[in-house]
Amino acid sequence: MEVPAPRRTRIQQEKRELILEAALEVFSTNGFRGSTIDQIAEAAGMSKPNLLYYFRRKEDIHETLMQRLLDTWLAPLRELDDIGDPLTELRSYIRRKLEMARDFPRESRLFANEILQGAPRIMPMLEGELKTLVDEKAAVIKGWMRAGKIARTDPWHLIFSIWATTQHYADFDVQVRAVLGPNRGGDGRFEDAARFLEQLFIDGLKPKT
């Protein structure tokens, strides 16, 4: 019988969180390949041997971050409710994704960097947990279409399009702010984006009369 791992003390948990926060900053800036244990230790304000007490390898830190990120990233999609009003549910999903782009830009860049490298460290997550959830929610959207509640379209590409348009505001934030300029590139840009994307997607999905 497998012996359960001992519970971490409060101090141990705090140290792990400190390391993960530092690693998020380092990985999101430099990518996995460009990041080192020494950089993460320096950002965390601890020695390399101390860091290695909590995480044996850079890969272990990265894997922990990516699993947390995927859990966070998928939460709004999990909340898509098949018994809710379809347009309300999709509008809420778009809003939640934009809020995440605003509140978690480093996490978004970390995920984008991993994908651009071919997802060598998270492919099992993508082919497993992510695919299962997307297939499940695509089936919900197809059900709404069959019921005539929204216009017919490809549900998988609808989800991809929402991801692309919302995460743009995290991954390309510098470009967005530069092009919008000081008058339009402040915090209000997310509300402006939300209104535009709601119009784009919701108007396009309204059932044809």
C-alpha cells in the first residue's frame, strides 16, 4: 500500500508558494528554456540549495505551475451551464476570459510560451483534461444549436475564437496599449474589449429569424 506523503507545515507551504510566484515571473519573462534554477532562487530571495529542498528540478516547478494554470484557465469553461440561457452563458464566458487576461497576464504568457514551443511538457494535459472538457462543452453548444437557441456554427472553433480574442489582451498587451495610445489604453480597454467581443460573438450567434 502506498504511504501518503506527509503534510507540509505552514512554513513549508509558504516557501513553496514563494518559489512558485518567483518562478512564474521568471518563466513568463524568459520562457522555460531561458530560465534557470539560479534565476528562480534569486527572484525568490533564497539560496539554490534551499530551493532544491522544495523542488528537485526546474521541470518540477514548471509542471506545478502549468497544472495550476490549466485548472485556473479552465474554470470559466467548466462553469458553462447547459441549462442556462445560451447567450447569457456565452456572454459571461467571454467576460470571465477577459477578466483573466486582465488579472493573470503572466500566466497567459507562460501558457503561450509553452504552446509556441510545441507543448513538450504539457501535451498529456492538452490531450487529456483539456480535450475532454472542450469536447464536453462543444456538445453543450451543439445541443443549443439543435434546439434553435443559437445559430449553427462549429462549436470547437467558436471556443478557439473566444480564447484567441480574449487572451490577445494578455499576450499582446504591450501592442494593444501602444496602438490605443494613452487616451484609450488605460484600464478601460478591457471594458471596451468586452463590449466589442460581446457584440461580435453574441450578435453572430443569435438565432436567425
